[in-house]
Amino acid sequence: MAAVKIKLPDFLGYWQWQRELSPYYEEVKAEANAWAHSFGFFDKKSQDAFDRCDFSKLAMLTYPYMNKAQARSACDLMVLFYVFDEYTDIEDESGARKIADIVMDALRNPSKPRPAGELQIAELARQYWARASAIASPMTKKHFIDTFQQFVDAVVEQAADREGDRVRTIDEFWALREHTGGCLPSFNLIEFDLDFPEELYQHAKLEKLREIANKSVAACNDIYSYNIERARGHALHNIVTVAMYEKDVDVQEVMVWINNWHNGILADFMRIRDEVQVMARRDYGDAVAKQVAFYVDGLARWIRGSDDWHFEGQRHFGELGPQIRLTKEILVLPRVDATDARTGLPAGIGGDGDMIREMLETTKVAGFQISVPTHPTDNHPFLGQFLKILLHPSPIGLHLDWHAKWPRAPFIRYLGIGNQEMLLINTQEAHREILQTYCYAFKKPDALYRLVGEISGRGLLFTEGDEHKRQRKFISALFTVPALKKIVPVFQNSIDDMIAFFNRKMDADGRVTIEVVDCFSNIALDIAGKTVMGINLDNLGTGDPSLNFRASYHRALQPHLLSALISFINTFVPVRGWIPLEANLGYVRATENLRRLMRQCIDQRFVDYEKSVKTGTPFTPPGLKGLGRDLMTMMVEEAKATKGSEIVSEAEMVDQILNLLVGHETVATTLTWAVYILATRPEIQAALRAEMNPTMAGRQPGDRPDWVLIDRLPYLDGFCKEVLRRYAPVVNSFREPVEDITVCGTFIPKGTLMYFSFSVANLDKNVWGEDVEEFKPERWASLKGSAASPYAMESFSNGPRICVGKAFTYLEIKSILVELLTNFHVLPTPELAALGEKQPVLQNPSITVVPKGGLRVTLEKIQEN
């Protein structure tokens, strides 16, 4: 079984400061450990684990120049940091604040006895500072209490983040992390023998050197501790997690990013160091400049010593530190109970080497089967749960039933056709691990291609690894803000056509009843045709109406029941090539015709574009009438500008354009459910219209709404997100591991079919609370806890493979809703009103979540006052 590995960066490959260990190491280590043991903080097993971490070695690698008394003080400070972290790591904000306050009181009053019955950590802090302050310079005394106060305040803030499952942005993270690591109080110990002017100490250049050293040490700790913190579920306050969230990349890409960033700040350190020396000598003289040089040298030694300790102590790598130092590779650990951690120790107390050793031994064993205690047992002898899924009133219903039964299980095992083992991804953490942490350890399986790839082509949806990164870079350029500005006028023109169509169909009372599913599917496809290809899709095809693009597309994407059933079976058993029924053959003809028409269109676009370049005349796609730009033309321009291995082939362009066109069904399905809510919840409709009207006030015929303002309407934004959460438009997706892997403590063999139900993620009570099934746009104004995580809603997927057209889709939906609601009231038809609070029955089988038999509403023209 191949284990998943993370390649660590070589953080200090060229750092000029070399490893140096204090000659007092063994002596002061024994004294500091005896002092720590005397308080009885831990039982024997936990104390042994603490000793193996060897925090005294961290002190003696970072302060190798200290005399014995100073060295002992440095070792004792490491004990205080560690014990404080252990006390506060399990506390909420209030509990952490109480501990912080008594520790600071003890530090400020080192000669004052502590009250009886108080937490022992207060006495530890008092004894530490009583001994350290006796040998500290005035400079150290001046700074230490202030920086330690900043440290404990930051730890309390971190506890609040932990309590709310908050993931910060990179900038927000560093603002807190500069204090939570304890570097600034530690740097104060460099000042034991120093006493240079305070204005020089506070100089911007010295502040910058402290900032760089602080960030370097924190980043070093975070990349080395990430594996164990993630395994224990405590990785939110870690630059690796923060960067993965913000940059939508996997863990290995973050390691590369951190390494490049770190190399940059170390180069800045060396440059500023030289500038500080010149400035100190010039403005303060040689004696002060010598002290400053010693101080800066101490910062640099902290960077070196901290890195060395991670491999020489057993805090994060156990006994494997020396080996990992050479290979720069670590095995990804399985998720474990934070209070167990395989060693029986509390979370965070050593023992990480035992976890790594067990992981190594596990990877030598072959022949595993999936062992998941949560699974349905009422299986058909051959079809497993297949018939139950197929015959359920909803295509998402059975998976939601299983989720309700086992809401906290990361995976639910069930059987498909031929008793094939499948895993339903069931929790937010499991989704995050697969979509982000181990993104490229999983691939899109053949089953998913047979489900949608026959229509959409391979394109960005199905490429893997470096090829996916290359294509994503190419496609992402089409969805930048400048590119969207060129596209917006195109779909606004189509929306105008939609409004005009509804107005033409109005009866004498100013009303028209529409079938929503087909109506918005056609409107969204029309918009997709113009924005993606720059043409009217009705004009793409032959004289035979059954062979034009729109007819072929609807035949493939909205098949009748028998054809849909064949597609559903084909997902799990490839039967497409040997069923001679027209329901199957018609589908095949439709998909082949789509690709043929697409190739013709692309070939013609290249010809037209090259002609315009040669003649020097601007190229205007035939369906846009000068209104804006389309994505196909942008792709042609990009392809023409690309050289070497980055060149995009015609076949790739066909696949990419089909991928983008398929996205129109997401828009159509979302609008279907949006209109359902508008028709059945008049108070929500009124609130939306009240928010929109000031934005649209004073608009003259032909004026375009400001898309920037539309995008910023808060209630509309919450409404659209709530529609996508409550009614995820796509039924499912799949992944499979490319190698054997362990995720959230579950061993998953290579090739296991992983089932993504977007509705399971979006309707998780553990994330959204007991009102998860209620439609509440206002919830998006104040998300808290795990609901604030990007992984709380999976309608666009997440991680490096998140839908590149997400922003475009939101903008299109919002623009349509603004025009719809400022022109019409949306009313329920009698049959819809008769449902009352019951939800419409859903089509099953189906790729998208749509009402069975469609959905009818009435539009009533808003009369101007």
C-alpha cells in the first residue's frame, strides 16, 4: 500500500548561521525538567512524552551564547510556554482569559505568594519571573511583561477563533500569529546583556527584523506541525491551512508557496540587517552598533535554532526527525481522536513519533477492505442499494436519510451494482480533506465521465495533476474582473430579450403563466450560447431542426425517462455501447452532433479572427452585434498568444467550451428554485424588491443596471446563496483515490468510488443548526462557527477544483432576478398553491435537482405608478 507523502521545503538551505548548541545544555535541561516535574502537571506517561519533546534543547539551540544562569532562565521560559499552551488549548475564550489573567498577575507580582487553591501554572509563572528578573537587564524587564501580555491576549483570541471554527485570511492570520507563537517574549531574552537606546530598539528597521524572524519561526513551526495538528483536528490556526483556504490549492502547492515566500523574507532580513548596522554605527557610535549587531545575530540564531529543534526534539516527528531532515518527506497521518492520538495521551502532549511509527507499519500490510461501522445493511444480493436509490422519490433522498442516521460519521459505506463498495462523503471535515488537503491524491473516476463527460467533454472537469493546473490557468484568465466586464453586456441583452418575450405573452390582465424549468433552461442556454460562443445557438446546425445545436443539447442533457435510466446505469456499468434501443442511440447521436458542430464553430472562429487581424478590423462575433466579448473569442486570442507546451489544441477548446456550456444548467436549475421560493414566499419577494428598487430608480429605457451595485446587494446575495444551499442544483459528483490512502481515520483503497452529495454537505445540521431545512436568506449576514467555512456549502465544489465560473454564475443569476422582480410579481399557480408547505416531488433519476413534471408559476406585470 503506497502512503501519501508531503514534501517539506528546505527552509534554511543557504542560511549563513549554522547549528550551535549551548555547552550548558545537559546541565540546565536536568534542572529545568526537575523544576517542571515538581509541579505535578502531568501523569507519568504524559511527563515522559513532555521530556521527549525536549524544550530545553529548543532554548539551547536558540540561545547558545548564554551563561549558565541565563540558559536556565531560557529553558524555564520554554516550560512556561508549553504548560500555558496545554492549559489553554482545551479552553474556550472565557476559560483561556481566566488563565491568562492569573498568569499575568503572577508575572507582575513575582514576590507575592499565590492564593491557596489557585491553578499551579500561576506559581510556575511567579517562580519563573522571580528568578529571571533577578538577572535580567533593565531593557529585558522593560519589554518582557508587555510582550508576554500580548502573547496571552493573542492566545485568548485564538481560543475564540477555535470556538467559532474561524479560518482567517493570510493577513488576519499573521496579525494574530505574530503573538501566539511566543517569539516576542523569547526575543526579549536576547536583551539580557544589552542596554541600547529605546528609540533605536523601536526603529522601523529593527521592528522589521523582529517581524521577519517572528514570521520565519512561526512558518517553520506551522509546516512541521501541520501533519499532526491536521490529524488531531487542530489545524485552523496554521499558515498551511489558512493559505490552502485563501489560495484554493492543495497542501503540496502551499508548501511550495510558503518556501518561495520564506526565501523572500530571509533575503529582506539580510538586506535590512546591513542597513541597520550602517545606521547604528553612523547615528550611535561603535559601542551601540556592537550591541545592535549582537541583538540581530540573536534573531538570526532563533531562526536557525528553531528549525534544528524540530528535527532533534520529538515534538512533531518523533524518532524519525533525523530521517525526515534528510528526505524532507513526511507520511500523511490519519485523523485520530484529539483526546486519544493513538498513544493514550491528551492532545498536544508528545507521542507523535508513535503515530508516525504506527503509520509506517500499517502501510506494509496489504489486502485491506473498507472498514466503516456506519453503513446500511438492507442490501439487494447483487444490486446493493442501487434499486433503493433509483426508486426513491428524490435523487438525493436516500443519501440524506443515511446522513440523518449517522450525522457525524466521516464516511458512510454502501454497496452499488455488483456489490461494489462506495463511500458517501458525509462530514465537512471529510469534504475538506478530499477536496483540498489531498486534492490531487484523488481523481475524477470513469463513472463520472460516463455520467456527464459524454456531454461536457473532458476539459477542466476531468483533467488531473499538472494538466489540470495548466488548463485551469488558461480558463481562469477568462473569468477575471476585466473579462467579466466585457461579457456582462452580452447576457444583459439576452435578459432584455427574456423580459420582452414575457411581455409579448401577457394576457389582457397583464399575466402570463410559464413552465419554469424549460423556460429558464432555454434562457440560460441562450445566454450561454452568446457569452461562451458569441452566436445564436438556433443558427448553429443544419436544415434539419432535430440536428441543430439546441435540439441536440436538450436531447442529451434532458433525456426522457428510459434514456435517463440508461445513463444512470451506464454510470456504474458501461452499457452505452451495446444497447440498440433508440433511447440510447438518439442520445449517442446527439452528443456526437454537439462535438461536430462545436468543431465547425471553432474552426470558423479561427478563420474569422485571423482575417480580422490581417485586415486590421476589429472582430465582432456574429451573435453579439458589437455588445461585448464572448469566451470563445477570448480563448482564440489566448490560444494565438500562447507558445510552446502551453498551446491549447482544438480538441481541448471543444471540451472546455462544452464544459462551460454545461454550466448553464446550474443557472437554470438555480433560477427554477429561486422562482419557486419567490412564488411561495411573498415576504421574501417583497424584501428583495424593496432592496432592488433604489438601485434601479430613475433608470430610463435601454439603461443597463450597474452590475457592480447589483453584486453588492446584501439580501439578494444571501437569497442566491440560500437557494444554492437549500437546493443544490447538481445531484452528485465522484472521486476515487489514485493510491491507497487514509482520510479522517478511514483506510480507503485505491479505486474506491467516493460519492459526493452536494445536498448532504449543504444540509448538515452539525454545520447549519436545527433550522438547516428552513429557507433563511438572512442567515448569510452573520455566519458563525463551521457555517462560516467555505466547506459549509459545496454547490460549486471547493478547493483547487472549485468551479471557475462561480462568480460569473452568481452575477448572471442576480442580473436575471433583478430584471424579473423589477418588472413582474411572481405568483403561485393553483396547483403550486395546493402543495402548501410540501416540497415539489423531484425527478429521479436526474443529473440535476429539478421538480418532476416541471414547475409552473404566473408572472404579473408591475404597473408603474
